[in-house]
Amino acid sequence: MKGLKTFYTHNRMTATYFILWPILLALSFFYLLTAYLIRFLYEKNILRSYRSAAKVISVGNITLGGSGKTPMAEYLALQLCPRGHRAAILLRGYKKPKKDNGLGLPDYYILGDEASMLKGSLKENAVVISDKNRVEAARQIDEDGRIDTIILDDGFQHWRLKRDLDIVVIDSTNPFANGCVLPLGPLREGPASLARAHIICLSRVNEVPIASVRQLESRLRKFNHAALLIKAVHEPEFLYSVVSGSKVELDNLRGKKAGLLCAIANPASFLAAVKFCGAEVVSENFFDDHHEYSAQDLEGVIRKSLDAGAQAIVTTQKDVVRFANWLRQEKPGIDIFVLKVSLKIVEGESAFYERLHSLYRA
């Protein structure tokens, strides 16, 4: 329901949430009970987890989407490849489109948006696999024998596959929302579950006051005093044209009127990044996370942006895979750029590298 999505995304009370609150409370209780039971069964080896021959690094979170776990998975792959490691990023392909409507890139319909984005960014630096049965995918990786590292995207609650390192990414701009678990709130687990993490990454630390980051650090230490705590930002790197593929410097946006187009879990962060580049945002076109675009959606965004005086439209890497084919065929009559944003560790980088590479010395 849209009212619940608004609450989960923006932590803002809606009429739908208020009306359904008693039902959501009961469902949250059963959700917590089920999650605890599943965890108990795996911890006691009543249900068995698969141990891969490869090192398994989980990148996860405790909230619904938008924390920055996929950029962290990309960052890991880019760190491991130059050091001679062959990594595979394993995703479940959440909300993979059911049919090919011809608008997106071919990989989008096979892998899903996040996996397709990663494949395009990483190229030869990592293998990207999208499979609902990630244990079976890990078995096939082991049989092949060429991969020495599996990066498990969204793996903190995935008990079926044993891992060697658990990295949890926390969005500093909205770490725990209302503090309630699904469906009463956006938490997948309570904050106490962070005790299982080996590394906790605070993302987007540049988008909140320093005092707020320090308060969050203090709170996290109560849940886990032993984990390595690092800080990261999502840093704009460059732009590239959707139609021509040519790379453009960020200064190209400075002083220009821009329309925005995205369907991601944290559009506010994308808005802040575009403004950081010096653009004047005149049209905001935000859809639900993983939205499957139609030609009508795109035509409407282009029309609205042009009417607002936009000189360019800026979108994300995750979005463009869903409609790049349509844009290249239709020639929209306005520059459409993708903003390349990468995760950058700004505190704790050397300790992070040491923890990561110590896996291979064991």
C-alpha cells in the first residue's frame, strides 16, 4: 500500500499506517517470532547451512533497502580483483521483471536492475549472478572452481549460506526509522542483531550533522563493541550520456536546470548528490523502488522536465538499465545523464583493508 511505503521510506505518519496500526502490531509480533525461530534452528544446526569452498562475504542491512549495501558490494569487488582474487557477487534478483517490454537493457530482464547495474559497472572485475536459490548458485560456483570469493548481496538475514565476514551497512540519515520491525516499521531485525556483525559501515555520514553521527556510533557500540566501525560517503564521480555513452565531467551540471528521474529507496540522497554538482533541480520525478517503467512514464517525465525549463535530466545507474534501450531509440530531445556515484570510505579504511585481506591469510 502506498501509505505504508511512504511511512517506510520517509518515516512520516500516514492515514493508512494509523488505521492499520493494531493489525501491523500483531503481524510484527509473528514476524519477530518467526525470525527468531529460524535463527534458532540454524544456530542449533537443526537446519543446516551450506559451507562454500570460497570465502563468503555478506553485505547486508537491518532495514528495507536504501542503506548502500549494493555500492559496498561493488566496492569490495573492485578492491579484491587487483589483488588477484576472483569474486562473484551473488544477488537474489529481487523484483526481476516478469517479461521483456523492450525498454531496458537485455541484462535487466535476465538479472534484475541491481545485478544488471553491477555487471555494467564491474565488467571483468567480478562475475555477477542473480539467483533466488543462492545456495544452489554457491554450489555451482564451487563445482566450477574458478571463484575464490562470494560477495553475498543482502545476506545478513540469509542463514542458508555460511559466511566468513558479515558487513552491515547502516544509513546514517535514517538508521532505524521508528525502531519497529516489519510490518510495523522498516526493520528486518531489531538493532540488537548487530551483535552478529564483524564490520559496521555508517554510510552517508556527510549528509547528517557530526553530532548525529557520534550519537549513532555510541548507540551502535552498545549493541556491538567488538565490530570494526567504518564511515563512508556516496561520492559523485562523473556523468555519462545515456544515448551516446560519452563521459561528462560533473561541472557540466553546474548552473544548469535539471530534472530528476529515479525509482530508488532513497531519492533524497540522489537529490542531494545532484545539488552537490551545482545543478538547479526544477523537476523531481520519483517512483517506487524497482519501478518497472513504461513508455508513458518516460514521456511524462520528459514533458514535465521540459515544461519546467530543464536543460538536462539526471538519473541513476540502477534506473537507466530499465529504460536505456527506449531512450536510444526514441531520441528524447533533451540531454539525459546518468550520475555515477561510488562508495568511498572516509574513516577506518586501512583497518577495513586489513580485516578484509586477513580472510585469505587464515
